[in-house]
Amino acid sequence: MTADLIVRDLHVAVEEKVILKGVNLELKKGEIHALMGPNGSGKSTLANVLMGNPFYQVIKGEVLFKGEDLLSMSPDERARKGLFIAFQYPVSIPGVSFASFLRTAVSARRGYEKELMPISEFQKLVREKLGLLQLDPSILTRYVNDGFSGGEKKRAEILQLAMLEPEVAILDETDSGLDIDGVKVVAEGIQALYERSQGNLGILLITHYSRILKYIRPHTVHVMFDGRLVVSGGPDLAEELDARGYDWIREQYAVVTAEIQETGAVRRAGKVFWVQH
């Protein structure tokens, strides 16, 4: 089965500084992949590139979404095709009610061209999603993220995910800024949506810490370091990172890069590291 999201040898720069140095990743619907790594390793850069932030320049590589060239699509076209991102720092939109925002977004996602989806259909859908996520309906009357607490912003992002029903969701540090209870609430909402999708949702969950993975069990865990995916494994890899931190990643990465510079090859032993060069 072909992956729905395929990233091949992706190199990305910001203001002439190369951030991503050859990322390869494949994600199928029905899979949950966790992308971990220390600050500055390139995780959020990858998320921004996938959603079409023009601040980032792709200098090499390709990204396919359902077999099509994702990088040639505008951000709104990517969203219409079924790609979604929950931002690490959601922006506020004063003057726009959350209900109006959601109705407009869902209408676009569902192919309404000249009019919005019927209000009765929208209200039925939003009631269902609010119940699933255990959210207070009063959130719909407020302006988008305006005056929201950190936890409210993250829960609002998950409500958008629920309403839009994408095929692949990129969750960029959804747990950042949340206390233990907030992480649990958001994670349980994501898990509920994943289970409800019956295999029709793929998730790339970007995080620094393994705490959210106590509630969302990934199929695969990747570690990014220095703009590269350097090791992948199962859920136990996240547990190892929680216990040991990232120092051992740095040490092994230094050994591997030195060996490449000296011999042009890497011996595979222990954890499987790879470096595109």
C-alpha cells in the first residue's frame, strides 16, 4: 500500500541557512508517527513546509500527498485535499467568531463553491464534535483564539481537526504550554478522533517530550537531529528518550558523521542511524 504522505530527500533553507538536510518520511492513513527531537532540530520547519509557509525555501527534494506534488499546491489547496496542521502557536483573529470560522472552513473542505454548508447541517456536526471532545459550546461564540488560554487554543485546534476530518494531520507540539491535565485532555481528544476515523486518519505528532505519548500510542517514533531523521523505532524509543534524554543521540550522531567523512560509509550497529549526505 502506497503511503499517503511521502517526503523524499527534503532540503529546506531559511534566509540562506539550511535547516533540513535530507529528510525522508512516509506516512499512511491509519498510522500515528511521533516526531521527536531537541529544540532547533528542524521539526517545526518540516511542519511549516508541509503546509506551505512561504518563509521556508525548498532547495531540493519532493513531497507527495496522495500521489500528487504537494509542494506545487497553495496552502488552501493542501487543506482542501485533506492535509491539516495544528499550530504550535495558534494565531488570534479578533472580530471573527469561531462558529463562522469553522463553518467557512468546513464548507471549503467539503466542496461548497458559492455558498456555505446549510446552517442546520453545520450545527448538527458541530454539536457532535463538541460532545466527542467534551468542549463547552460557548467557545463557538468567541472570536478565534482571542483571549483564549493556552489550553483553550489547543483544544480549539483539535475541534478544527474534528470538524475538517482530514486524511493526514500534522500536530506541531500540540502539548507545548499545557499542564499535565491539559495534555491529558488534548491527547484524549486526539485519540478519540483517531479511533473514530476507523483507519482514515494519519497523524504526524511533533513533540519534545514523551508525556503526550502516554495517552496517544504511536506506531513509529522518529528522532530528528541537525535537520535529519537520524533514528526510528517503535514506542519503546520514546520511552528510551524519556529515560536518557537526547545526549546519546548527539554522541552517536557525531560518530556517524565522522565515519561518513572518513570512509563515505556507515556501519550499522545497535540503533540504526542514517545520514543523507
